[in-house]
Amino acid sequence: MVTKKGETKKLIVKSLLEKPKSINELACKLCIKNATIRTHINKKQKLIKSLTILRIVKKIEEKILIRGGYAKTKIYGIVDKEKANKFLEK
């Protein structure tokens, strides 16, 4: 899926405004690779301003997954709805 510059971040923010989700849930809903979503949420590079650096999204909890073993997944949510809506208007 090819998107315009900045569109992927807007899709992530719109989805998280509906309900907090894990990276896997976002990837399934938006049909975008996990690595791409992880980059837009967490990446700490000079070239990419991640949603956590912009203070729009943050980890709100961890969910324990039990599938033949033990693993945790992070659940992300919107920090400030007003700021998120302004970001979507750009």
C-alpha cells in the first residue's frame, strides 16, 4: 500500500482515537507492516518525528499473551485528544 507523506501517521492516530491498540492490532486493521507502525510510533531518529516524540501517542499498558508460552505486548493510546485532532487537520 502506497501512501502520501504523513498519511500513515494520520491513519494510526485515527485508529487509536477510536480505541487503544497494540502494534499487531494496528497492523491488521490498517494493512500495514508491524515494522512500519513501530517506526512511526517509536522511532528516535532525526529524520522521522515519531508519534511519541510529538507527544500524541504513548504506551498506556501492557497485555500478557499466553499462547503456549509467556509474552507481553504493549498497548498504545492517545495522550491528548485535542493535540491528535490538530495533527489530523494538517
